[in-house]
Amino acid sequence: MPAGLIQIRHLYKQYETAAGPVPVLHDIALDIDPGEFVAIMGPSGSGKSTFMNILGCLDIPTSGQYLLRGKDVGTLDHDALASLRNQVIGFVFQGFNLLPRANLETNVALPLLYARVGRSERLERARHYLQQMGLGKYCKSLPSQISGGQQQRVAIARALAGNPSLILADEPTGNLDTQTSREIMDIFTRLNTEEGITIVLVTHEPDIAHYARRLVRFVDGRVVHDGSVEIAHEGAMA
Amino acid sequence: MIGVMLGEAWHAMGANRMRTFLTMLGMMIGVGAVIAMLAIGQGVKDSVNDSIASMGSNLFIVVSGSTTSGGMRMGGGAAPTITVGDAQAIAELPSVRASAPVIGGTAQIVHGSSNWSTSVSGVTPDYLEVAAWQISRGAWIADSDLRAATRVAVIGKTVADNLFGDEDPIGQTIRIKQSPFVVIGLLEAKGQALDGRDQDDIILVPLRTAQRQLFAQQFQNAVRNIMVQAVSASAMPQAEKEMNELLRQRHRLREGADDDFTVRNMTAMAKMAAQTAQLMSMLLGAIASISLIVGGVGIMNIMLVSVTERTREIGIRMAIGARRRDILAQFLLEAVSISVAGCIIGVLLGIGAALLVGQLMQTQVVITLSSILLGFAVATAVGVFFGFYPAHQASKLRPIEALRYQ
């Protein structure tokens, strides 16, 4: 059996509040292999965002195991988590999350800065990925000078700059119109099929989920469906 | 990495110029005040030290004391009670190296069409060394001049400048109270005394010449004062005691009677003046450095605001791999940049202020490299010290919470 990219066993997550602990994720078990394209759906409050944060090493589970490339994330310190986020994972957010004062190539080169890559190589790689996203002529522009769809492509270029094996996209098309959403999803599909990058995507739009090849549905902190994307619509209607 | 972070710090500072400027203002004023105060303090200290060096070492001045005449007490020096004889007797004391009696007053000096009013002193050859004078050109008063009461004069630089201009004064004849004197020597310039008097505005003539031809005395052999040099600094208390005893005995003062003379320890007075100057300089610096602390608090305040405003940015940076120390370094560098930038402007302001004060108050100001380096060191330290807490707060943010921050 090939080593999975992600192996999750008996994962629990609860938040401590003034009113006592609030369970958010309940006994999650999930494996994701390299090269998969997974869509995660579920109503708000179902725990899918918390799950994504744990997948992205931005948060750690209360109990249970999360192995990323065989490494138990729960045992790692802040620096090791930062380095996993830097080297293994690329993030794409709903709100793009670009640095507003930095130009596009600086934004894209940022993960490489924290990976201690030299200046000239950093900028060269940043320009390469911007070009790949069709934004080669905007290298010196500021995020505010380009459209939302373009900003999301910059965010994808930034996610790619660290040469990740996993891209986590949290509602990446949530702020975009249908046509632009389709373009962005085509990019994800291409990265998945041509570059073999594993993609995990949270969405509440069935149309977007259909780009994936596997659907995981969360309800009340549990996985209620794991398999075909064909039922995406039924779930949305339920 | 440092280069990029400096660039980012520069960008962040430029993003809100007014705020950055106001934050820097605290440092500018603080560093400027420290530099200016140190420069002024150093100037005072230097001029005091120059005066002390020009005064002669291990020095006493004996002057006539107060006397009572017809029930009326006269001020010190009003009645001439000390004499050339006293001076000669003091010179014999074991703890005294030399003593020099001085008589004199003010006189109008004429040379050709120029005239000048100055202080004329009758002195003995020992005076040169006791009063720490140097002859810059020509000769000093010789023993033979003293004995023969010749009409020769040694003049100070101010007198030479006023009477002769660019001319060479040596060998020229001047008239002091109508009597002709030949200028035989020129004194090396000393500059200002501790009390601000111009020490170079002086003419020295042989003691006996002054007694006989310039300042005819009511009392024979009375002198204005006696300058006394002790053999060493450690012998000064002993010398003072011996002089007091000797003079009381010579003046036949009964047990319990007041001294009719005063012995002033000039060296102790000078030391005190130097200490006062030093203390004042330190005090000014200390007061000025309080504004540096206030400036530092301003930096801390604005950095805390900045961290809060940029919480989301910190979250983004952490999400894509910034470690805690990367965030810490970034904000710390920003605080230090503001501080050092303020310091650079502050140094220039401080130098300007010091020069201006020097001009307006006609005092010496000395801007030392060490005070500028001190300014930079303190500014950096203030930046690190007051920048650390906000930077630490930033680095401790949890990435998910920072990312969620609106």
C-alpha cells in the first residue's frame, strides 16, 4: 500500500469556551492519497473550516492523529509547523489574502523569502509562476490594481511558488463571478492532472464541487459522505 | 533577508508618513537635546579646563583682608596690609616653591596715535612661572631690570593688537602714565579667565619701577596681592597653614584678632568650578535623556497600533511559512528603523541647536564624535527595548485567529 499524503485517525477537535468545551470535530478518519482532488462540503458550523485549518497546520487537533507525509503534526512545534506550511502546503483563500502594499512579484515570492531562497532566484521563480498564470506583465503592479479573478490567480501563483505537494483552497471562488470561477477551477484541474498536485477544496457550490473527483461531506463535526461527487446536488438540496 | 525586511520596514513607515514622522519626532527631540546638551556641557568643561591650565598650578593668592578704620569696616583688599616683605618671607617657607608680589592698577597707554586703557602690574621675575605665563617673543623681565627699576614692559596679546596692530611691538616705546617704557617682550595668549576676564589685556613691568614711577603708594612696599606657588599639590594644606601663621606673626596679630589678610586657594576653587561644570553637563544630559525615554514610549505605542492594524498581514505571513522569529525580527527592525531615522535627524538638529546656542550666548560648544555615537547607540537600544514588546506580541499571534481578523 502506497504511503498516503494525509492519514487521519480518530481526530477530535474541541474549542474551550467560557461555557465549557464545545466539540467541533468528532472521530474523523480520512485518508488522502497524492494526486487526489477532493471537495469538502457541508453546512456552516459543520466543522469543515476547522478541519481545513487542521489540514493546513494552522491549528492542531485536540486528540487523535494527523499524519502529513507520515509526520505526526500533533507533535510538532511552531517552527516545524511553519516550515510544513512553507514547504508542503500552498493556501488559496476566499479573500485572496495578498499583501496590499507589496507588488505582485513580491507577494508571490514571499513563501520563498521564508524558505531562505536567495533574492534573484526568488524573483525569477515568482515571475515564472506569474507568467504561468498569465499575469507576466503585472509583476510590478499592486493587488489593488488588478481584478478579483487576477488576484486569485496571483494567490495561486504564490501557493505554487513554494513547490507544494498539497494545495488547500478555502472557498476560492466565493468572491468571484461564474465565468471567473470557471477559469480558476480550470487552473486547479490542470494543476491536479498535469502537475499531480493534490488539491483539497472547500466549497458550498455543487457546481464547483463537481470539478473534484471525490467528495467529503461534513455534518455536525462528522463525515457523513466520502466518495462520489455525483450526489453533491442532492446534499445541497437536503 | 535583512535587506528585504529593511525594505518592508521602509514601506510600512512610508505607508503612514504623518504618523511615522510624529513617532520619530520624539526621538528627534530626545537625541537632539542630548547632543546639544553634551556639546554645551563639554564646551563649558573645556573652557573651564583651559582657564585652569592657564592659571598656574598649586596656586594661592594672598590679598589684604578687611580692616577696621575709625569704627568702619572696609572690604577685603581695601587697605594695603601685605607687603613685599611678606612676599619675601613667604618665599622662604619650606612648602612654598616661589612667591610673586604684584602691585598695579589701571593706566592709559599711548603709542603713537593709538591709546588703550589696561591693567598694569608691577611684578618680579618669579611671576612668569608662578602665573604660568609664556613669552611668545622677546625677553622677560630680568633681575637686573628689577634692581635698576628700568622702564621696560612685557605686554599681553590684546594690548599688542590694540596698540600695534600688525606692527612688531618689540623694541617700540609706549607711554604709561606719560612715562616712556620700552616693550621687551610679548606674552603668549591665555584667553579668558574663569570669571570671563580677558587675561591677555595686561602689561607687566618690573615691581620697583611700578612702585616708584607709576603707582606711588601711601604705604611703602604695600602690594595688591602675592601669588604663591606651593612645591606640590599635596603640600598645599601645609603651605596654607604656614602662610597663615607667618603672616599673623609678621603682622603682629594678637590671639583672637581677625586676620588682616586672606589666603585664597585658587587651585581648589578651580577644581570646584570644573566639578560644577562636569555636574551641570551630566545633569543636562540626564534631563535630555528623559525625552529619549518618552520618545521610546511613543515608538512602542505606535508599534502596538501597527501590530493590531496588520494582524491579518501577520496571519497571511504565518500561513505561508513565516516563523515566529521572522515576525519578531520584522517588527523589531521596523521599530529600530523609526528610532534610528529619528536619531539621524536628531543628531543634525542637535548639532544645529548647539551651534546656534554657541553663537547666541558667545560660549564654546564642543560636538564630540563620541556623543554622536552615543546618540546612535542609545537610539538603537531604545528601538530594541521599546520595539520588543509589540514585536513579541505580533510573533505570538495564532495564525488562524490572525487570518480571521478583519
